[in-house]
Amino acid sequence: MPTHTFVLNGRSVTVDAPDDMPLLWVLRDKLGVTGPKYGCGVGVCRACTSHLDGQEFQPCTHSVKDCAGRTVTTIEGLADGDTLHPVQEAWIDCDVAQCGFCQPGQIMTAVALLRRTPDPTDADIDQIQNICRCGSYPRIREAIKRAASGGNP
Amino acid sequence: MLGLPGIPDVLDLGDAMILAGLPTAHLLVLEITPAGRAALHLPRLEVGQGLTTAIAMLVADELDAELTDVDVPLSDGRPELLFNQLTGGSNSVRSLYDPVRAAAAAARARLVTAAAHRWNVPASGLRTAGSAVLAPDGRRLGFGELAADAASVVVPAVPATPKPADQRRLVGRPTGRIDARDIVTGRAEYAGDLQIPGAAPTVVARPTTVNGTLKSLDASVARAMPGVLAVVQIPSGVAVLAETFDQALKARDALRTTWTPGPVADLSDADVRAKLRAAHAPFLLPPLLTPYLDGEFDFAFVNHAPMEVLTAVADVRPGRAELWFAAQSPIIAQQTIAAELGLPQSAVTVHVVRGGGSFGRRLFFDAALEAAQISKAAGRPVKLMWTRNDDMRHGRMRPASHHRIRATYGLGQVLTWEHRAATVRTDLSHGLGEALTGAGFNLSVAGISLAQAFFLLTEKNPYNVGIPTQLLAELPLQLHTGSWRSVYSGTVRVADEIMMDELARRMGQDEVAFRRARLRDAAGRALLDTVAKAGDWGRPMPAGQAQGVGYHEENGGRVAYLVELDATDRANPRVIKAVIAADVGQVINPRGLEAQLTGALSDGISVILLAGNHLDNGTFREGSYADFHYARQRNTPPTVEIHLMPPSGAPGGAGELGVPAASAAVANAYARATGTSPRSFPINF
């Protein structure tokens, strides 16, 4: 079985996996990294959203081979030790989560958005495709704005 | 003119559930650990409704513990609780408010008594704060240091009664979720995240039509694929076990199967609608000399589609079984699975795991039952996951329904209001019938079905509209259905609220004033006033935009929604603002309540404008969120304003409350913005 080496949450990892195995299952079933969630498997719900070389991507539709030699960051790698990322802090401040299942993906999407667009408009936030079946959308919007303003909405 | 109160005014579903649970309500377990943590073992499921936070607040207040010292683990299935471990009917806070406070107050009294013995001082002079007992001289003993002694206190030396409301620090104060940090760091664990040793990732190949059966199977190719551990047959399909879900899914694709069509294979949406129309009882009152208004409404099937797909871990061994899943009805699950496996109930352990949403879906334990069957057949532990496609095509649905309403009026009054609801039969076989029987309802003596009883206990018209009559006709179809957040009210009350708007306009009255003049409940009138004022009801709107209102009361709560909707682009109408006012009696956590009301708005937008499921020749067309259009960020309003009334009385239920009113407000705004009378939902389907 082929081996693939990539950087995962700051650490180099090597896994044996078929080339075409979606990274989501490599993370969840081979590496025990369960922050990225399965919600559809076809890149639509975006509950698995993580970062590939700093850009948002959906591990359910990217093969492990395509990630070889690159840098993968999941929700588990976002905080700096016990110091949360400002977007995670904003999520807590705004009490965004209900069931919580989509929130790792929502947070990773928001972090990527704020990297591209540090001061997003409502129209920018409207472009986010991630589903939240609990309907926490207004608080997601509020948390993104809070994080954009450095924690002072 | 006065209307007649409905049954829910006297006794609602929640009251019945509380009655059923009363004999075991005191069997709560509150544990104080030597480390000083207070753990209330919760016989309910957390699926995002914020229940664990609300319960932690109640415990912390009564114990005088720090909120951060309180844990609320979910109890395993506890059959001795009988009817008191069913999460549903917006009933958890209503049914647990008194017992949890009583348990915590009793624990506090025993901790104080233990400290009094330790210090040899009168207990009456001691107080509690910050997870500790404090003496007047400044001595302090943490709850953890007293836990062992307190356990042996039989008769507390201080009263063990809950505090008066004005002495509480937390109840009623906006409080963030106790599990927020776990969620934002990815540490919160759902069933699929559990690392149960040896549990093989498993998926099931399912029939091409709902309830079809396997005709032939050739698994030779699948069995030979890398990582495949086993292929086993179960009543609902063919299970593939592998080392990873990717390998299980690929091997599932490689199964060669043929299927016998299911019992509804010749049915599509149009057939179901025709059958529903034919199922109605006729109206009692033919229009004679009285003016009248008729309305007919269709609601599509709607999948629950919680973000976390159904997942269950099962480890079935000779003589015993252990399961892990998000269970709203763990006792019934335990009984059913034990019977399926031929084991005594006591040999089956159900571990209740937090769920990634539910909306009624996890009242049923479809995946757990299958996982048990598969684990038994394969002789090893399994982690079964339904794919999104599995749950869209073979999962449960809010039943499609048709509603026929006739209102007669004259001299400025509504004289009669007849509502005939016909729905595909709702499967309620998840322990509710047992609970109602436990509460003293003898359904067979009453001569009505469980669904009829549920309908009678939940559905009422809150307005003085003469003599309201509501009848449910059920269409039995062999489809998988279930309660969907707000159950019958999600369609019945929405249709009523649309008719209220149309009747107001027919009678030349303002839609809000028309409701206000007829609403029986004064607290409800205050909510209408609040949203009308805060939302500037009647303000001029640009062409293509309009306001709409909806009102609903149920489960001891009431709520009004006012939305503004932009239908300039009819293919993409958008709610651009919402003003919500709610009165649910005593609020435990206002932030949690606001979250529920906001989520209900998202549901209302979805089921009215966007999201439904088509039945095409016995199979559901939609396969994922790509074609099941649950609202996304761009479909929801940037501005949501929520007004909560001051706390009063006992807590009401709020988990489902918002859905009917929000749905109605969206439908009514759409009608006013477009000058149309929408009759079929979702509108863009």
C-alpha cells in the first residue's frame, strides 16, 4: 500500500493508504483525528472543512495523495496549545454552538475567510456555504464580525 | 364571541409526560466527587438544545457551586425510570425543573450537615458559596472534602428545599454553553468519534425503493477488496464491515444486488397528495347564508437531516450487548434490541452519547438496532454509519400533509373554524404511547389511535373563532416517518395562521389587530404588541418586500414572529429581518432560549421557502444538502431581534415552540410581498 507524508497540525505524519482514499477517512479512521466531521461525503455540507496550505478545503473530496507534501490543519490544530484562536474565542463569546457538529467546519471556514478578507461585509459572509442544521447562522455572522474587529464588536 | 378552549388548554402533551414520569422523578443521581465536582447524571439526551447547560445552572444555583464545577453527563439507559427517560415534546426543562432543584437542594443540606458535624457547630449558622461550606469564623470546607461524610447524612439539619427565585445567581441570567470550549476545539465527541476497541467501520447497502427487500446478492468482488472484514445480511439490507469507512463504502459500491420493490414503489408525490385529499372527513358546516373563506394547503415530506448522520456503535457478545449512540428513547431502544438479540433487557447496556442535532430524528434508534444485528451476525463490534444519502432516501420524514380549512364569519366576527388535517401516518412508536398509558390514558377505551391522542393533546386554536373543530385523518403508508420538531403544529398551526391573515384581509382588517382582538391569552397579546412595535409593523416597504406575522402557543410557552421578506426575485426570496417575542414563563437560560428561537426561524425559512423531499416511484429524490435545500447563511436574515418577557410562573417548553410561528410569518410575508396566496410548501420546490 502506498505511503503518504504530509504535515498535520504542525507535525509530520506518514500513513499507508490507497492513493484515492479521501483525506477525511485517513484523518478519522487511520489517524484518530475526529474534529473534521462527515456530514455528506460530497463536499456540500462542509462539516469537514479544514485547511490545506492555509486555504479552506473539504477533506471528504480531496484524496490523501493530493495532500502529500502539503500542510493540513484541522480544528485540533487551530489553537496554540491552550490559547485559543481569536475566532474560537469569538465563537465562545457569542455562544454560537447548538449541537456543535458543524462548528469545527464553520470555524475553519471563518478563519480562512478572515485571512482573505479581514473585514468581511454581510455579502461576504453570505457566501459561506457551510450548513448549520440548528440554524445558528446569525450568531456565526456575529462571531465573524467580532473576530474581525479584534474581539470588540 | 368566545371560542371554546381546546384540550391542550386544560392538559397538554407535556403535562401528560410529566404525569407519566412523576413516580420516578426523584430517581435522579447527583454525585459530589472527592475532587469537588458535582455531577448530575441526566436521564435525557443533549442534541444541541442546550439542556446540559440549563441543568448545570439549576444545580449550581441550588448547591451554591461554581458553574464550572458542575458536570452533566448523560445517563445510560435506566429502565427503572420507566417513562422518565424520553427526550421529546419540549418537555425536558418542564419535567426536570422541580426534581433537579430538589436533588441539588437536598445535596446542599447534607453537605452543610456534614460540615456542622465536622466542626461541631450548629448547621443553621453555616452558609454555602463557591462550591464550599463556610463557617461564620471564616473556616471553609470544599464540597469535595465533605462528599464522603455527606453521603452518610440521613436526616439533614437544615431545610432541603429549593431557594426562592430572588436568591438565585444564575437562573435567568444569559449563560454560555458549558460545552462551548469542547465544541470549538473539536474535542466534543459524537458516536462516530468514539474509539471503541475493534469497532469496524460499517455501512449498509439499501434497497432501491423504500422498504424494498433483497432479491439476490453476490458479494464475491466486495469481499475480496482491500480492508473488507465481513459482509453480512440484515433485514434492512447488506452490511459491509471494513478497516475504514472509505473501504466499506467502496466495497458497498461493489456489491451486486437486486431488490424486490417496496410496498410504495408505485407511489409518487402526486399520488400521495391525491390520497390525502381523499382521506379528509367532510366539513360539518356547509356554507349556507353565511359568508365563508376556504383554504387548502399542502406540505411536502421533510427529512430531519441532522448534521450528524445516524451512527451507532454496537458490541454484541454471547450473553450481553453494549451500545453507544445518541438516544432520545434509550429504554425502548434497550427493550427492543434485547428482544431482537434474544437477551434479557438487563444484559443490554445503552450508553447515551451527545447527538449532532435531532429535530425528532433520534426518537428512533434505527441505526442502533441495525448495528446490534450486524455485530451479532459478524461476531465483532461495529461502528455503523448511515451515509447522508441513506438517511435522505431511507430515513424518516415529517409526513406530507394536506389541510382543508373553512372559516365562516359575519357581523365582524368569526363564527366557526373547521380544520381538516390529513397526514401520512406519523410513526410515534418510540415510547410515547407507553408514557401516555402510564399517565392514565387508556387509548383503547377512548377508541382513538396514539396519533389521534397526540393530535388532541397538542393542537388547539388559540383564537376566539367561534366553534373551532380540528380533525386528523391518517393515511397509512409504509414509509418511514416520525415527529419533526413541533410535530402536527408545524403544519396545522401554520395553515391556521395563513388563514388568519387571509380572513383578516377578507374582513378588511389589519392582520395583527385581527389576531390581537381574538387571542384568548393576555400574554400572547403582549407578544403581538411587542413585535408590532419593535418591528414597526405596517411601515412602508419597497415594492416586492413585505412584513408578515405568525403566532403560536404550546407546551407552556408562546411566541410571536414578525419577519420582513424580500421577494423581488421570486426564485430566491429572502427573509431580511426578524423580530421575535417570546414568553415561556420562567426562563432558565435566556441565551439558550434565544438560540432555540433563532434555530426555529431557520427551520421556518427552510420548510416554507426551500426544503422538502419528493417521493418518486417509491424512493425519495433528494440525496444530500445539494438538493435538500436547508437554509444556508445567504437565506437567513442578518438582523434578528429577540424580546423575552420577564420570567413568571413555571418554565414552559421552548425547543419546538418557534417553528410554527416562524413558518407562518415567512409564509404570510411572502403572500403580502407577492400578492399571491401560497398553498403548497415549500414554495420553491
